[in-house]
Amino acid sequence: MCLIVFDYQPHDSTRLRLVANRDEFHDRPSAPLHAWDDHPGIVGGRDLQAGGTWMAVHRRGRFAALTNVRDPRLIMPIDTPSRGHLVHDALTCQHLPAWLDMLAEGRAIDYAGFNLLAGDGQNLWHLHRGRDSVHLERVTPGVHAVSNADLDTPWPKVARVRQGLAENLGNPHASGGNWREAALDMMQESQPVDPPERLPDTGIGLEMERRLSPPFIVGDTYGTRAMSWLEWRTNGTLTIGERRFGPNGTRLDEQQLTLSLEA
């Protein structure tokens, strides 16, 4: 993932509402949203090159999603493991808080920069591995967003989708009361940010910063490959969906599953 926006309300009838865009090279092989045969219980898309994923859920009541951190100054170990395996491990580890603590206390630096969101229905955590720090926090209730910096870093597209989701959820008449459709329309905004002074400087040059500035990235070799959404309710049901795109934003297909989570 390269952009995630979500509403976390653990005491509401819906614990978590989330939409996210996955940006990737179009020639990197991946599988759409599905139940994994080799890991019973996991449902999500899959990176067929490294075997991990950008977002998935486990039927026993776990959720995890990942974005990369974009910082050319971040020093990475040689032969770093795939960050996509962190999502799998968050879903399958025996005790999620202890596993997250282990990463925060040192193991996270084995990976390139990342943001990991992980939840068990009772708590939602954010783990950031950046250039200057590794830190773990419980996410507070409310609307949050993360792209390729830290949680709620006010990049223009982060601020745009965070405000947009908050306004959408605050207006029950938006898109006929369908928060998901309004959120997906917002996440498909492809207009680059102007003026350039508003853009972050992550060391990739102004032209590339501008190209990567909208929520939805259109390109023939690199761009938004998938839009995902999730709604987790306190009654034990979870809906997860994915809309996939090809080069230049061509819409391909869509999947949606509703799961009854294990107690």
C-alpha cells in the first residue's frame, strides 16, 4: 500500500472503516483478493514475487496492512526481507502485542522502512520504521491516514483523504449513505498537487514528487494497482473488497467477501 485512510472507533457498532490504494509496478505479478490455500484463515491479495501481501485479514479476528516509507536517506541492511511478510506474520503470530513489541525493540531495523497497521478487534497498533526512529503506538479513536511517511504526516494527499473521509462519515447523505462508494471516489482522484511548494521533499526530485502526489497514480509502468476497502463490525462480521487496475488506470475487476469472524 501507498495510501491508507481509516476511521477507528472501537466502541462504535463499526470498529474500523478503511480504504487504501496500492501503488506498484504493473509488471510485478500479484493475485487478487482471495482465501489463501496455504495459510487457512487468511484472506487478502498477494504479491506473487515475494509471497507477502499489502493488506489481509484472518478469520480469527486479525487485520494488518502495510505501506512503505519513502526516504532515500534511510540506511537499509543488505538482503532485507520482504516487508510484505510482516502482514502475514501479524495475522499468524501467537500473541500480537508481544510480536509488535519484539519488532519495536529491534527487529524492525532488519527491514526497509515501513508503516504497519495491525489490529485484533480490541486494539489497533501502528508501527513505524523510519530513518530516525522505530516506534510503536496504539492508534487513538478517530480518522487517520498514512502514506510513505509517519502516521498523519500532513502530506497534501494524506490531508486530502483524511479530511474527505471525515466529511463523508459526518454526512450520512453522502453518496446515498454509502460511505464506501464516496470513499472510493475520493481515492481515485488523480490530479497532481499544485503549487509545488506544497509537496514534500523525499529526495526523488520535484517531477517525481508531483507525479506521486495524488491519491490515485496513473502511469503505463507504475501506478495504482488496487483499491481496497474494509468494514469491521462489532457483531463479528467483516467485509473486505478490492478493485484492481491496469496500466494508465484501466479498471480490471473487483472482488468482495463478507466473513463471519471466529470468536
